Amino acid sequence: MSDTSNHSGKTARVLIAPSWLLLGIFFLLPLIIMFVISFGMRGTYGGLKPITDLWAYISSGDFLANYRQSLDGLYLPIYWRSVWMAVATTVLCLVISYPIAYYIAIVAPARWKNLLLALVVVPFWTSFLIRTYAWMLILRTEGLANTVLLQLGLINQPLDLLYNELAVMIGLIYGELPFMILPLYASLEKLDLTLLEASSDLGANHFSTFWRVTVPMTMPGIVAGIVLVFIPSIGQFVVSDLLGGAKSMLVGNLIQNQFSIARNKPFGSAIAFELTAVVLVLLMAYAWWSKKKGQEAML
Amino acid sequence: MSEPTQSIETTPQFVGKHEVAPRGAAPFRWERKAMGLHSLIVYIFLYAPILILIAFSFNEARQTARWEGFTFQWYGRLMENKLILNSMKNSLIVAGTATFACTIIGTLAALALGRYEFKGKGPTQALLFLPIIIPEIVLGVAMVTFFGIMQMRLNIWTVIISHIVFSVSYVAIVVRARLAGFDRSLEEAAMDLGAGPVQTFFRVTLPLILPGIIAGALLVFTISIDDYVITSFVAGAGATTLPLQIYSMIKVGVTPEVNAISTLLLLFTLVMIIVAQRLQQQPSDKGERK
């Protein structure tokens, strides 16, 4: 445009001012406050205990009490479960999604493509809560699965399908699957098929073509999918609250408890911050990886 | 979802993006068939629970999963349920207000990011990206703590504010994508013909990016009306939204009324999403009025 850069800079600043104002006050500031509070202590009525002598508080090491408490052996099984479930969800989503993304991007007839893709996108946007609830209808004691199995005479007693880790896994995979399929599709769609041809001409069988050409070429989509599935899985609490039992509590439920039942906000803030740190480290690793590969990050 | 495998059988030649089968892509027929079958199963996995929920909302049976006849009565019951009606009203107020605010703020940010090079562009992009990627529970916790410290009573306004915060980025992203495929020469032509910047914006730029803005607005409305996690932290008494109401009903027990209200919400968002998708797909065509 004919604008001088100085002028356009000013226009741009005016245009982004509302976003900075909104997110600065109601997003960044709350995150900073949460971080500060995570070093505080719970007061008698669930609020914050006032600190009389800041220096003494810091030098005594009390400010780290919540972080120390978060590493208590009591909570380790919860973290461990959150991590392995998120990892398992991510791996299973990847294994399930790659063939379907490949199918839509490369194998399916061109006229089907848009429809097949739209069918993946739609659940991506519809209510997560309701889609999770639908699994309760299927898995509960009087639910569809048990009714059908009883009717067929395959079982005599209803099975306990709901309120266990398997149910949570199903719910997680169900909820996160589109987050994996879409980035995989995006990078498979861009794949230059003549490379596969070249590989095959040079004598590679299609198995080694897949592992040595297709997979490395679609690595951006794979990594983006892993990040997009892992992050929501590890912070999940609706699925575990609805489909899981007391024994399938995740870190999300632990945080939520501190704000509702236990009323220990400083402790809840400390765990929430730890979760945020894990997510941010993951994102930074992803950004670093994309940069190293010289690719533009897909996220 | 009708069997995608079929079309492969009828077309022996590899047909995809490319006319000729690239050797090495999926050379064997059984491979293509297996992938098609796998895809079919995944689609069934994605849609069966939703369809089952919809079917149950018309089932006469109250407790069991047996089909005992078709009925509309659960939908009728909803209209008598004051709690549900009230939560619907709250959800519409929240989603409507949040959509209005997000559309304006997000579009402005998209214009800045899509049009100008300026100092702080990187941080601005990061700022708009973060609310999407930070775990929802962290955002909920941070916001309720913030409102507590600021002594803001939790009510419908705290819900609206938090919904604006987590949705504004979607408008920015969608509108920016629309701007990327935008023919700048049209604006230059308008300027050359003597239109001022303001006039150019309203007569040329805005009509061209309008489908993007509407798509963004529909997405925000959908996200807002569906949100449970963050709302559950920041909603005060009397600000129960539809997902909160559904959640508390689910926790008490599975009932046909829950199925009915869930079906309504599902179908409503489905329509919104399909419209939004359509708007995003169409390139600048179909003269929007003016």
C-alpha cells in the first residue's frame, strides 16, 4: 500500500489494541496472579493466608510448600495415570488416524474427498460434553452394549463397562481423534506423489517407500497431531469425571477438586502451573523442532 | 458415510488427486480396500454414539436401552422444565454477547496481522494463539482466581468475559485466512478511483471478508454455547448455562430428558458448523450485497 511504514504501524497498533487490552487484563494477568498465588498458603476459610513478613516467608522456603506438596507420593499415581493415558491416547490416535488420513488424501476418489473430510471436521466442533455423554448411554449397566450382549446371550450378567480406565481411554480417543486426522491429512495432501514413484523406480518396495519416504515427508503433520492430541488429553477432566471412577482420577480432576471440594486454591494453582509448564515446554520443543527442520509450524 | 470402499471396486484404475496411479502410493488393491474398510470403521466409531443418542431421545423407554416405541414426549417435557429453559436463555445471552464482542475484536486483530508489518507482530500472534492451546482447566482456574482477587462477584458477566477471552482467537484466525486469499488490487483500484480509506474499507474490504467474519462468528457462537469446563469455574448463581445444566443432570442420572436436550444442542451446533464450513470454503464470489 502507499502508506508509509510509520503510518501503517500506527494503524496496526490501533487495530490490535482491543485484543491486547482484553487478553492482557483477562488472560495474561490471571495467569500471572495464578502463578503468584501458587507460592501462597491457604487461609482458614479457603482464601489466602496473609503474609506478615515476606522476607521470612521466602527465606524459610515456605513459599515452595505447595510445590513440595504436589510431589507428595499421594499424588504420583494420578500424574503417572495422566501421563500414560495421554501417551496411550496419542499413540492410538496416531495409529488409527494415519490410514484414514492417507485414504482421504491419496486413495479416495477426488469427488468423495470434501465429504470425507467434512465428516471428520463436524465432530471436531460439536459439544465434547455431549459426545462424552453418548458413551455413557452405551457403556452403563443398563446401556446399549450390555443390553445387546445380554440379548444375544453372550453374557448372563451385565458387565461393568463404565467407570473404569478403559471407558476413559475410549472417551479420550473418541474426543481427540479429529485433532490427529486433520493435521495428518493436511500434510499427506501436500505430499508429492512423484517421490513415491521415484522411490519405487529406484527399487524400493512399497513397505520401505512408506517408512523411508512417506513417513519422513509427513513428519510435520505427525508431530503437529501428537502435540494437538497430547495437550488436551493431559489436561482432561470431563471425560474422567463422567466415564471414570474414583480410581481413574487425572491431574485435571485433582486441580478441579482443589477449587471446589478441598478449597485449597494455592495448591490447585501450583498444580495448574505445573501442567501449564509441561504444555509450554512441549510447545517450545515443537517450535524448536519445526525451526530446525526449516518448516513452518503447522500450529 | 456410505461405503467409500465401493467406489474403488468400480474404478480399477487408481483415482485420486492424480490421474495415474503413482507406483509406491498404495499399489495393491487389498491395501486400498483395507484402508477404505478401516476408514469406514472409524467413521462408524465417530458417528454411532451421536446417532444412538439421537435415537434414544425418541425412545419411549425411561430406564432401559430397549426400544419401546417412538415418542416426542421427552421434548415436550423440556418445555415444562424451568431450569432448562432458563439455562437456554442464559446460554443464548452469553453466546450472543460473546460472539458480538469477539467478532469485532478478532476482525480488527486479523486486519492488523494480515495487512501490516509492525513491531510486536510476533508477540501478538503468540498472544492470540495461547488461549487456544492453554489447557481449558488452567484457564478456568486462573480466571476464577482473578475474579476472586478483583472482588468481582461471579455472575453472567464473568461468564461472558471468559467466553470472549477463549473465543476471540478463532475469529482472528478465520478472518486472517480469508484475508490471505484476498486480491489487494481491488482496494488499490477503489483508492485510485478516489475512495478514501474508510470508504474503501466499508465498500470493498468488508464485503469481501464478510464470509470469513460470519464463519468466525458462527464458530464462536458454537464454542461458547458448548463450553462446559471454563464456564463451570466462572459461573455464579443464576448464570447456569445449558452445558452446566446438562452436566448436573447427567451427574444425577441418565434420563430421556437429557437425551432430548443434548440432541437439540447437538443438532443446533451441527447446523451452525455446516454453515460456517460452507462460508469458509467459498472463495470470493457471490456478490454479497453492496
